[in-house]
Amino acid sequence: MSDRIAPREAFGKTLVRLGEENPNIVVLDADLAPSTKTSYFRESFPQRFIPVGIAEQNMIGIAAGLSTLGFIPFATTFACFASRRVCDQVTVSCAYPRLNVKIVGGYVGLFVGKNGATHQALEDIAIMRSIANMVVIEPVDATETERVIEFACNYDGPVYLRIGRDPMPQIVPQDYKFQLGRALVLREGKDVTLISSGAMVEDTLKAASLVEKEGIDARVINMSCIKPVDEEIIVKAAEETGRIVTVENHNIIGGLGSAVCEVVAERYPVRIKRIGIRDVFGKSGTNEEMKAKFKLRAEDIAKEVINFVGR
Amino acid sequence: MNKKPVERKKLEEIANRLRIKVVKMIGKSGFGHAGGSMSIAEILTTLYFYELQVDPENPAWEERDRFILSKGHAAPIFYAVLSEKGFIPEDILLTIHHPDSPLQCHPDMRLCPGVEASTGALGQGLSIAVGMALGAKLKGKSFRVYALLGDGEAQEGQVWEAAMSASKFKLDNLLAIIDYNKLELSGKINEVMPLEPLYDKWVSFGWHVIEINGHSFTQIINALDEAKKIKGKPTLIIAHTVKGQGVSFMEDKVEWHAVSMSVDQVKEALKELGCPQEEIELTLSQMKEE
């Protein structure tokens, strides 16, 4: 357990490391620095830390203005506010003119402490994915988070980063390199492909081990880059395994499952099963309570996979 | 300040030419935001021909002043002043609203030189201006940032978030102007959603506020000069204007917010603005080409 690290921790520390090298990195905070871990940046670079108060719309506009002067602004808040609250500001002030603004949503999906439905972001990927010019990334673990933040600093354009709150084990290899639009096969398999992102990847890997006992050889893909999505790895999975299951910490409408369906439907139709939150609002509770209530535990996923594959 | 003495007559001529260009653009396009363009002719003229340190030959000049038209729907007169200043050629003005034109209905910073922010969704421009002014302070730059807002726009909550932050960050390099023409799309501001007491509101948000007649060059110039002397806080100019100013049948009429103009209306408007007869004839023939 000791080697589990929260993506938000890696995010906060990576920002400090990159901030030392690059004086153009600035961080905007809508009164959640201790939660999003931009508090580390605040301690290291108080002059480049911009607290805007609980005013997310203004934060996005300020970030847009700063970016026109060559700054690389990271506008940070919870994912629900970073998407729902500021949808128009992100669209018109940032994405339309393709400004170099990084929008960071912390506390993602169902896993938001015990904050419940109002603070759960089950729509953020759907919102961000449908905005032209936006890149959407949900890194899975600390290592990938570091690589993704480095990428975001070097990429000239708007990026939405979905950064998990809770500790994750090491999922990607230590020498992993993030590439825009490229996913990673975590486990090879020929009977079915499980595609997931963020916090659900751990349970999806466990589910793959569980179904193996039933004689099902499942491939597992970490789809951290949700837009642009890795079409080739999806088509290859459809061709080689014939069936795909998506597992996401998001409404099954508009998120990762939808992104995969779009590619498969257009390029290589096969059957797909989407696992996620089935168009309902969440509840207060621990992560384990959420997973149990919304049938997102490894055993729930395994059961769905077994039913789907039909063995 | 390397300010040249400005001839009042020259400013008046420019403002009038802007209005003529607006009528021609809206006439040719068959659509456009007329009223809220006309109300800011003197303000834009004074900004571009008295105040702003900008270089049309080098629109990306790093030290330039930044101007943001937060009320992006007044794009016709914004494009008119950009052509008058030399940022864009005059002959593209009549392409306004065409899908392939750099002159989109609302200003697009990626398509049109001299446009500093893509605006049109009301309420967003002042926040962007705050970001620019804050960035100037962080970088130790001395340029100034200007934002022109509509009055109805101040009904957006984001404007007040931005107002609060500009004063917190002590942005004395930021100047906002409100085009207070008292009308919005669906009716009178005072009936739709009153802004008063507007002066007191901005003062209470920590701004230095100057109230002027937005059609008086003297008052605009004096307010711009006064704003530069204010230290430690941003300045707001509340410019009392008349929507549709300069074309009598448009003045103070809510119906002239976004319009198409008939051949007769274009003719009458251009005549009133003193447009030469041959130019009127040309405009009318261009309208009939469509």
C-alpha cells in the first residue's frame, strides 16, 4: 500500500518541478488549493500563484488573458466546476481561439471524498470532448500524471486534465512516455478488450484477472488520452478480440464508452458493453461505497464481462 | 506620453466615416448590429486615434496596448475602425458575415488582425482583460489594457467577478468603459434588469469611476487622461450614449439592435451621414447584386 500515490499529489509536485524550470507557468486557484494540491505551487512560487476566489468563470477568462502574453496558465478547481460551471468560458474564451490554457479538474467522477452528487463530475468528459480544439486527458497514476503535465506544458493549445483524488498503484511502466492520441495496452488478451481510464483502471485490471479464472483472456487498455482518442488501438482490439467493454468513472453517455463506440461503429462494428454510471446522479459516500452502489467493483466488472462474452 | 495634438474636426470626420462604413456593411450583408455600433463611434475613434499605442504594421508588437471589445456584437464598427487605422484593408469590410471572411459576426482573434480576444458571448471580455493586465504586471510591462462593455452585458455575473478581482489585484493599468445606451436586445435596461445605481456599484467594488457623455470627444479624452493618473485601482468610464446615434430613425430605438436594412433605409441613413451621392449609388447597387 505504501507505494500508492494520488494523481493529485503527483500533479501538485510536478507543477512545482516544472515551475522551477519555466517562469511562464502560472497557477490559478478557485479556493481549492489544499484539495487540488496546487498549495505546493503556492508555497514555492507565491508570486505566480493567482487566487481568484470562488469565481471559476472569471478564473477561466483571466487564464485566457494571461495565455496571450506567453504564460502557461493552469486553471484549477474541482472537475464539476471546471466543466459544468465554466462550459461557455472554456468554449468561447479559450477553445475557440485555441489559447494555451490548461484546465484542471480535480476530484473526478464519483470519487470526491464524501461530497456527493453536487461535487461529482459525471459529465466533464462529455462536455470537454465535444468542444472543438480541446484535448482531454485522464492520467491513471502518479507516473503518467507527471508525463501528462510535462506534455501539457509543451503543447500549445487548450487541454483539459482530469486528475484523480485518491492514491493509485503504479500502472504504467516507470519509463513510460505519454504521446498525444496514443493509448497503452496494459495486458494482452484475445477474447475481449477492456478499455478504461483513471481510477477505474485498477479495478478493470483486477476484473481481467478474475475472468481469467473463467477461461476468458482479456486485453486491458489504459485510454488516458480520451481526445484525440487512439482509433488504431480500438480498431485493432475490435478486429482481434471481437468484443469490447469500456469501464469509466463517468456517465456512460458522452464519456470514454461513447468515444470508443463512435470509433467502433464507424470503422469496425463489433459488440460493446459500456460499464459506468448509467445516467443517474451519484450519492455521498466513500469510494468503496460508491463502487458497490454503482456496481463498479472488480467483481461487478468481471460478472458483466462474463455475461457479455457468454462463457 | 507621445501624444500628438488631436484635431477635434479630424476625430469627428473619422467617427462619421465609421458610421457610414457600418451602414454599408449592414446594407450589403443584410444583417448586423447597428444600434450598439453607432453608440460607440466616438469612443472607438478616440481610443484608436488618440489613446491606444498600437502599430497596424506590427499587430503583434509586444509592448502594444490591448483593446478588447467585450460587447463583441458591435463588430461592424470595430472592423470599421480597424480598417480606418490600417489593420485590415477597407475593401474586405463588405465581406462581413461571410463564412470565409476574417470578419465574422463576432470578432475572432485568430482571423482578424488587431483583434486581441475572441468575444461575443457577453460577460467574458473583462475577465480576459484582467488576465492581460495582471500578466503585464507580472512581466513588468507598461502597456495598458482597455475593455469596452455593453450596458446589458453588466447583467452577467462574471462581469462582477472580474470587477472584484481587478480591484483586488490593483490593476491601475486596466480601463473599462461601459457603453450605457440604456437599451438591450429585448427592451429598456431599466425594465429588463436595472443596473442602477451603476456608479455606486463600481465605486463599491473598488474602482475609480468617471461618468461622461460618450459622444463628447472632450469628455472622452479628459476621462482617458484622468484614468492614467489613478494609481492602485482600475478605472471605469460610464459613457452615457444613445443607441443608434447619428442615424435619426435608429436613435434610441430598441428595434435597431440587430437588423437588416432596406435599400431605402440605407439610402436615408447614408444621406443623413453626409455620404457622397456616388458612394450611396454604389452601395445600393451592391445591395441589389445579392
